[in-house]
Amino acid sequence: MKNNPVLKLAALPVFVLAGNLSYAMPGMHGAEGHGATEPPAASKSMGAPINSPGSEIEITYSADGKTAIFVSTREGSVESPGTPYNFDIWMSHNVDGVWQEPVHLGPEIDPAVGPNINTAAWELEPSLSDDGNVIYFTRYEPGNLLSGDLYVVQKVNGVWQSARNWNDVPELPGINTPTGEEHCPIIASDSLIYFNYSQPGVTQESDIWKVEKKDGVWQKPVSLGAKINSPQRDHMHWTGLSKDGKSLVVTSMRTDLGSRGGHDMWISRQDTRGEWQEPVNLGDVINTAGEEMCWTFTPDGRSFTGSWGPQNTFDTDIRVISKEEIPLLKDFDPIGPPPNLLRNRKG
């Protein structure tokens, strides 16, 4: 975890937690909501047991689509000090087309079933590797979404090991810093990773960067530039890169270019020179004046799943919509679950 994080999220609403300490958040349960109170009409709730009376966000899937991991504040999550919001990672399996009761990836779990990765911190943005033997995720100091560090946990000989900071894993680029936030990468290959980065004095609110490996050495990360990165919070989520690497689905709070309000889902494309262009709003089929955050594709590429809630709240549920319903995504072929960059490591 980071020490003395900078509490700066100027573009996001502020909610006062215990002790009268203000944390800037993209909405919380109990915060006053504005804008849309109804989800996108073409989308459907994933229903119970994936959704609960708590908040659910950031769902991703195994390569065969039969396992889902997501974030929830539901009963059974580890209590986080200083905040009533307990974000933990949960896992559910699909049996004969029916999602089973989610399992908490915490201290009580059998390491042959899943990893013990949930703590009093906030664990968010999980994704299973394509072979199912690695989970990448982000860990935050409770109440501070600008304190994220990237973590990884690996299954060795059928047993899940302890989680490690990315900076302690030789195969991964050491991009975690003592201040600011690094979260939710898109691992395009073993030599190209896009990630979300917020660093006081370096980035804007939250920007999208990339890091490349050349001649076996990870280079210094670089920004994707001013066209794709706005003064507001911009980031992308696990499966949002096209297989040809030329299109990127973005979650953004930007207020220009046809924003519907709050977080919207957008798409950016590369030009003939390989430069990322201004994103285009995915439109009213998916975006509302509420919060559309961190939508990802199912492994078959046919469905788009993510969270929706009223603006300025984390009162979110996970919903699903056919990719065919969204004109700008009809020809988008997503990359699928991230590769296991630790596959040659013997643990």
C-alpha cells in the first residue's frame, strides 16, 4: 500500500465519511444522486445472485465464460476502517446456464478453490488470465481511489499463492509508485500493456498510459496523449482493446464531445500514423446521465457487461447488453481475457 496518498479527485463528487474526512469519490451509497434514474433501456440486469443489495461493479470472465469475478460490497465483505464501504472481490461459477452463489475470495477460502486476496483495504478491478492461473487486480487504501497499486496472485500446482505487488514480480513492469494511482491494465501482449495512471504533477485527473518491452527490458511508461486523455477522469477496463490493437473502449467523465453526464462509455481509434484520436461517445443505447462504469465483453465478444447507477452514486448493479445493440461496437472484436505473463514461472 502507498504511504501518505494525495487525496485529489477534483473532477469527482465529494462524500464525507466517518471522522468528517472528505474523500473524493465517483459516487457512494447514500450520496445524493442526480441525472438519470433509469438504466439504459436496452440493457438488462444480471439479477441475483450476481447483484445484491450492496454495490456491484467491474465484472470479468474466465476464457470459457463459466467463471465470473467481480467487485461487491455485499454482506460478508471485509470491513474497511474509516469508511462504511467494503469493496472486495467475489467469484461465481455458471452451472448449466445458471450463476451460482458468489464465493468471497477472503481468509476462509480453500486455496484450491480461490485465492485469499481480500483485506481491510479495497480490492477492485479483478481479471482472470486466459489460462485461469493468475488474477490481476488493484488494491487501494480504504476511501482513497487515488492510492491504487497493481497486484497479481498466481495458482501453482493447483494451489493459489499469496498476492504480490507488480513491482516484486520480474515478469511485470514495475509501474507502481509511492504516490498516485496505477490501476486496471489491459495486457495487450507480453511486450505491451496499457494502464490507467494518476500522478499529481504528472497526469491530469486520471489518464491512459502504455508501457512497452524492447530488447527484453520494460521501458518508461508514456501517455497516450491529449486527444484521448481529457482534464477529467479517463480510464479503460480489461477487455476494451480490439484484437487488431487499433480501437480502445474508454470509461470517461469528460464533459465535452457529446457527454451524457457522469461516467460514459466511449471508443477511441488510431489514425494511420498509430496516434489515438478523440473518443466518440457510444451513444444513448448505452449511456445515460447516470454512471456507466467499467464495461467489459464476455469471452465470446457478443455481450457487453458492466455497472450502472444514478449519477454521483455507487448504488450500482451489473447489467448486460448485446454488442449488436450498440452501433459503434458492432464490428469491435475484443481481445478477451489477459494473457498469463507468469506462465513460465515455477513459483
